[in-house]
Amino acid sequence: MSDREEKSEKKHGFLEINSYSISQGLINFNISAFGAYVFFFYETEILLNVFLLALAFSLYTVWDAINDPWLGNLTDRPFKFTKKWGRRFPWVAVGVFPWAILYIFIFTPPDVGGWLIFIYLMIVLIAYDTFYSIWNINSEALMPFKFRDFNERRKVSGIKAIWGIVGLILGLAVPPLFVEYGNKQSYVMQSIILTVIVIILGILMLPGHREDESLILQYLESEKVHRKDVTFIKALKLALARRNFLIMITLHFAYSILTGLLIASGNYFIRYNLSEDPSAFLLVMMVYLIVSIITIPIWIRVAQKVNDNKKMITIGSIFMAVMTLLIMFVNSLIIFTVVIALVALGGGIFFVMQDVINSDVIDEMVILDGERREGTYFGIKFFIGRFSNVFVFIAIAVIHVVTGFNPLVEDQTPSALLGIKVHMALIPAIALLLGAVIFWKWYDLTPEKLDEIRAKMNELKL
């Protein structure tokens, strides 16, 4: 192995890994608050018609799905600034701060009604998502490029998982400190506080997104030899023809349905099924945080010992789905807190393993393609995954109409309360169980096959 190849697989320091991993906390912090409060805010506070609201989120998701792979394909190629600043760092730096600020605009709609609110929401959501895609695609694509060693990847994925859990919990726990049901201005205040926190986290994560000089030079040299002019459509067709890639994004899609419905349903469940105020989220989320923080380091060590990424993520998916199903039988805050703690056990395993699985699949794609197109493939992954948002918001809208949910009253009918449980527990549990079965049956990247892929990558200097 050459000096440059050895440098390309160098181990990175704890502070650098943490700086990179903060990105997962930042994403989950903002996106969990977005999922928990935006739909809820516009349906119960702005009183936008639920079908117009579902339409807005569906169109926003379609835009999101289109721009993800396109931006991934665009940013995969070298630019004049690549040698100095790297492949991914400039895009992360350009995208993260406008994205943070646009979150405030979501909660400050003009005092108009109906279609004008719909149009305003669409414009802000499209801008918000575009800047999110610019930085997030490149942040995710950086991991398999920067962290080459399998054991280091599990370590990075584990630290990302811890930051992700912290971000998820804070994204659900901080807003209730400021939000008051029936007070629109309180939602504005929480959006300002969250934006300030996201900007601080964005600054802290930038150093970890700088690429090693040896990797940048290796990439530019390999581009001269292996670069192929592949259009977005061709890249999409190639990606969807790769079985392991397709199975990976199927599991991601199922997991996104579960987490999306859990988060989006949380305020409905707390307010209407349990008759609690927003601060109840604090208790529930603190328990989730404590369980996750305690168990994630354990899952990292277990994953290193088991050395079978497929087995680990399948177990985590099934356990998380079954525990989510138990919410169907919850009628008190205490029992809800216990069940969420159990969900956190399975969620911790999934968090630890998801980035490892992503990197394994991307390594295989590099060998099959003969070049690196991580941005394109992560864009395509997000392209498919974003349609889970359409599923989430349409499911909530349809169930609310069918069960007679009325946002103008506090005391909902039994059928409406059952409907909230269905879109919070039954549907997401079924989705992730199906995803886990598909993944276990057809995903074939074994430890032995991954060793062969690594050897081939070194041979091709990719």
C-alpha cells in the first residue's frame, strides 16, 4: 500500500470525529421540531384546511425528492475550489446557515387565509428544503469518503448516534419550554431559539467536515483516470438496479415512516389522548435521552464484537417496531414514558448501524461503478426517502377526516382518539416490520464480502 493510500485510511481524532458527528445532532434537532410542530401549528393554530396542508407538504416533498438527487449529482464533480477547499466542505458551509434562518419564516406567516397561506408556506418550505439538501447531502456523502476503516466507521456511526439522539430529544423538548397551545407568538419564539442553537451547532460542526489533503489529491487524481460523464437519469437507473442499494433505501424509507409518524403524532397524542400540556414532552424525551445515552455505547461495543452489520440493524428494527406497536395500548403519561424508553432501546441500535450500512453499500457502488459518486447516491437515497413525508402527512390527514378529528375542540370523539393512536403506533410499526423482513431476506453484504470490496478499492485506488 502506498503512503497516500495509508494516509487515506488514517484514523481521525476524537474531537474531529465529534465535530463531524454534530451534524447528526443538528439535523435531528431541527427536523424533529419541524416534524412535531409545523403540521400541527398550521392545522390547529393557523387553521389551514387539512387537505390544503397535506397538499402543501406533498408538493414540498416532491420538490425535495427532485432536488436531492440533482444536487447530489451536481456536487459530485470537481470544481475550481475543490483542490483548496475539498469536495464537500464548501457546500456544507454554504447551505447550513440559510437553512437555519428559514426555520423562523415557517412560523411567521402573513395574516391572510386560505390559498395565500398555502402559497406562502410552499415558497418558504421549498427554500428551506433546498438549502437543507445542499449541506446535508454533502455531509452524509463525506462519511464513506473520509472514514475508510470499518472499525472507525462504527465508532463514527456510534458517536453520530449519540449526537443524533441528543438532537432528537432537544428538538422535541426545547419547543415545549416556549410553546403554549393557542398562542401563535409562542411558536415564533421557539423558532428563534432553535435557530440560534442550530447556528451555533453549525459553526461547531464545520471543522469536522474539512477533508484530508491526501484524500482530496487522491480524488482529483482518480477523477482523471476514472471520471465518467453520467447524467442524473442514467445515475438514477444504475442506482435502482443495484439490489443492496435498493434494499438499503427501502429500510430507510420504512424507518422514516416510523419516526416521521411518531414525531408528527406526538403533540396530538399528548394534547388529546393524554390531556397533558406541552411540557409533558420533557419527561418523555428525557427518559428517551437517558436510555439512549446509556445504551448506545453498549451497542457500539456489541456491534464491534458481533461484526455483522446486517444482523445488528435487523434486530434493532424489529425491536423498535414491536415496542412502537405497544403505544396502541397506552392511556397514561407514565406508561407512555415506559414504552418510549423501550422504543429508545431499538432506536439506539438502528442509530448506531444506519451510517455503517450506508457506507458499506456506497463502497460496493464505488466498485461496481469504478468511480466515486457518493453525492449522487445519497441524493437518490433522500429522493426515495422523502416520499415517506408524503405518506406521513397524507396518512394523518386521511385518518383525521375519516375519524372526525376536530381541531376546534379539546375533547375529541373516541374514534378520533383511536385514529391518533393508529397513525402514531399501528401504521409505523407495520412499515418498519416490513422493511426489516425485506432487508434480512435480500441484503447480502456479509463481513467476508465487505473485506473483498475493501481489497478491490485499494487495488483500484478508489
